[in-house]
Amino acid sequence: MIRPAKKNEAESLTKISFESKGYWQYPKQFFEVWKKELTINPNYILDNEVFVLERNGSPIGYYSIVELKKDIKISGIKINKGYWLDHMFILPQFIGKGLGRKMFNHLSKRCEARQIQELCVLADPNSKMFYKKMGCKYQKEYPSTIKNRTTPLLTLRLKAC
């Protein structure tokens, strides 16, 4: 079942973020750089659209959509205003079981219901092929928060409502 996140689930979602990212066996120092961006707090859940995938009453994955009302600069790169898939994580033991596709389909329907015509994704390099399979189009590489590394920018064009 996929449902809206509750603000008291911030700690569980943060755990999912770190465990999911850990699936790729990144060096420990990367997680120090990512600590702030992988940590979910109750206000984040209240201020953004966050949806939880649960199994047997427990969160096993989540995604979030954020709307940037204006262009911003982060780590020296410009991020354009618009709608962004900020997070999409699933616990490692559930990767490869079709649940990521289930969350992405829910995400697409949610965007269409909100009349969002384009969703941008700065993806982890290891998830680039997943997003391409989901219909996202690769645009270009962006500098990562990790030195000497890039992250792909993809976009999803949604049906006009």
C-alpha cells in the first residue's frame, strides 16, 4: 500500500534513505557528505508531498516531490524552479521486486492529478537506468556534492491534463 507519510515517520524514512543508498556500497565518507540531504525531518514531511510504501504496516520505501518556486544554487550549481523528485528509496531487501516501479507509477499518477507536466530528477548514477525504464529522458550530467563525480539529470514529461 502507498499512502501519505506521517510526520512521526521521519526517523524511519531517514533509515530507509541511508540503507537504500548503502546498497551501492559507497565509501563511508560519502555518507558524511550526504547526511543532511538523506535525513528527513517532520517539517520536510509537512512541507512536501511524501508518500510511503508499506508492507505489513511498516514503511519499506518512500518518495517525495518538491516544488521549487524559484531557481536556487546548491554547491555551485543552478537548480531550476519547477517540480522535482527529491527522494525515491526502498529498503535493499525489496530492490528488484517491482516495488520501485509500483512507487514510480503512483508518483506519475500523483503528478498527473496535480497537473504537473514535467518532473525533474537528479538521480544517483546507479539508478539512471531505472528512471530511463520508467520513461524519464536523460538531459545531462550535473556536478555532484561528491568531488570528481557527476549525477544525471533526467526529466519525465507527463500527460497534459
